[in-house]
Amino acid sequence: MDILILTMKKGLRAICCIGCAITIIYYIYLNHIFESSDHIKRAIIEQYEDLKSANVTHIILWWNQPAWVGTYERKCGNCIVATNRGVFDNSSAVVFSLADRGMGKKPPVKIIKRNQNQIWIAFSLEANTLNLRNRNYANKYWRNMFNWTWNYRSSSDIFMPYGRVSKRQKPLSKNYSMIFQRKNKFAAWAVSHCNAHSLRDKFVTQMNMCLQTKSIDIFGKCGRLKVSESELSNLIDNDYKFYLAFENAFCDDYVTEKIFANYNNDVINVVRGKANYTEIFPKDSFINTKDFRNTKDLVRFMIEVSENETLYSNFLIQKDEFQAWYTLEEQYKKSICDICRKLNDPDLKKKMIFDAVETLGQCIKPNDV
């Protein structure tokens, strides 16, 4: 019996020893796993730091660069802008200008041969209706080829509006009565794109027909009056009560420089387009043609405002709480930096855009002319 008990005790000790050994081995194994995990985390962090460092250069290649971009900034952070297609394979991002020639009916490489780490960007500051001459991007070959969009729509991956407005830190101090009294002309319109898709020419003709003792002065290629850009800005600021900021197309979110360029002047902008202007500009700081049943009602209201100092001044007071920024070069520079920031993101997520046409939104013909 004693021998049996002694044998059992020895067996239990052996089992305990084996259990301890297994526990120690398991601990060492887990510790190795945790250490490996820490090594992986540190490697990811180090990789991210390398990505942000000046030693890593991201090339943003313009496949078909618009002419107006030529003199603009070509660098932001560790990103440089190139136009030489010879660096295509080494580029982190390739930008295709939808409205410019040289894009090609088909992508430069088939999707199966494409560098999967490369970002393809669809760029356009023009509406779909204005890309009629160069609509290669509408071909089926370009479907599912783009990863990002870069345009004037707030829903785009790289948002580049024609201008921005921001609230002034210090309110302007003006003699609005004096401004009202010095204005001796009704409305001005500068236009060089005649017979536009938005039918704005016909709309202005209807407006002039409703005016009796007043008129809309038309400057530019589509009008009789010719002055320099700086002279026109001074004329609008000093003489005119209204400026017609009419878009050449009725497209989603499409607001060009027309209103931004004269926003800081002492003038009431009259806007016409498909965009939601109250999302961009303060309410009661402009007049929107869509708020009126017809042209006659619009003109009647404009005349009333033009002859009432209080009404006119209130529009300017609301507008002057904000300031417009509309330098295209600055907007472009910010966009390049936005692209660079995204390329340096370690959590960068790619997506495939089925059709670039759809990303530019819907364009319609107005039904009030």
C-alpha cells in the first residue's frame, strides 16, 4: 500500500513538472507572438514615417496637362508634378484631363497590365456639356479605370472650386448710402461664350425687353462694349447696381468664377445656374433667378431694389460679412497638396469609378426661356 501511494505521488509530481514545462513553453511562445506583433506594428510605423520623409518622392503625372496649368506650382511636400510620360511606370498618381485633347480613346495600358498601386485621377473643371469636343472619357474603355475624381463638385475626392468664401474676422465699415447714391447704371454682364447651353443669351434678351428706362450693358465678345478686365471691375464697382453672374451650363454644383470675381465689389450679383447657391454664399447676399416665376417678376424686383436704398444696402451688408477668394492658381496649389496628403496616407483606400461621366453630375436645359 505504501509503495502504491509513493508511486502515485511520484506520478503527480511528474504530471506537475510536465504541466509547468508546457506552461513555460506556451508563455515563451505567446511572448514571441506578442514581440513579433510589436515588431510588425513598429515596422508599419517606420514605413509610414519613411513615406512622409523627404526620401520618398511621389510623382503626380499629368497625362494631358491643360495649357493654363503650365506656370503653376509643381511641388508640394514630398510630391512633384511631372508631364513627361516617360515616368508613367514610376508615378504614384496619373491625372487625365477629361476636357483636353491627348487623353486617348483608350487607356495607355490595359487594366490587367496596370500598376495596381497607382492612382488614376479624372480631372475636369468643365461641365459635361462643355466637353463635347473631347469626350474620350465617355468611351466604354475608360470605365472602371479611375480611382479618384478631381473637380468643382464637393463630392469629389479632390475638391477644387472656382473660388471660396469665408467669414470676415472684422466687419467692413462702409457708407452704404454713399455707395447707393453713386450707382448710376442698372446692370452689367460680361460674356464671351455666346449661345451657351444654359440659354442665358435668350434670358438676358427677355430681361432687356422687360426694362423700359433701364438696360443691361453687355461687355465682351457677345456684346458691343469692350473694356479691359481691370477697367470692367472698376466700372462694376463704381457704376453698376447689379452684375449678372450667369453660368454657361445648368449642371450640378457648377459655379464658376463669375460670381466670385465680383463678390468683393460693391455690387449685387444676380446668379443663374443649377447649383444650390445658399450652400456656398450667405442668404440674402445675392439674387437667384430661379426664385421668380418669370423674367418679368425678376426684373420688377430688381428695379424695386435698385430704387430703394434700404433694400439695396441690406444686400451689400449681408454680402460684406464674407470675403471671396477666387485665384485659380491658389485653388490648384491646394488641390496638389490634397493629392499629396492622400498619397502619404498609410490607410489609403482605393476605389474604382465605373463611369467618369456620372461623377460630373447631371446637366439640363432650363425650362424658363
